[in-house]
Amino acid sequence: MRKQILLLALLLSISVLAGCLGGEEKWERVDAAEFHDLLSEDSNAFLLDVRTQSEWDDEHIANSYLIPHDQIDARSDE
């Protein structure tokens, strides 16, 4: 019986620690309708354009931010 309680306590501890280690996402992907709602409801919402610089220069949505897809990991703190 004591071994079962010890095993249960160990499994519970591992479960709790695993939940604590999960990081919070820095961004989330949404569709156009959700994005429109977010922009009107949340002052922290913004559009991140991940195309290339030349594609951005050709045209982009006003007030959006450019971080090319190959630089996202390196610039994730911005």
C-alpha cells in the first residue's frame, strides 16, 4: 500500500511539474474575421506580416509589422 501511495505521489508531482514547464505562446494565428474583431476589441492586437521585404515593399496593410518568416525565431522578443 505504501508503494502505491508513493507511486501516486510521484506521478502527481510529475504531472504538476509538466504543467508548470509549458510556456505561454507569444502569438496566436487567427482568421480574418477573428482578427477584425480583435483589432476593434484589443488595443494590443496587431498584424504581423511574415513575407519578404520585397513583397512588403510592393504592398502591405497599413499599421502592420514586417518580420520575414526566416527571422521570426531570432526576432521573437520584438
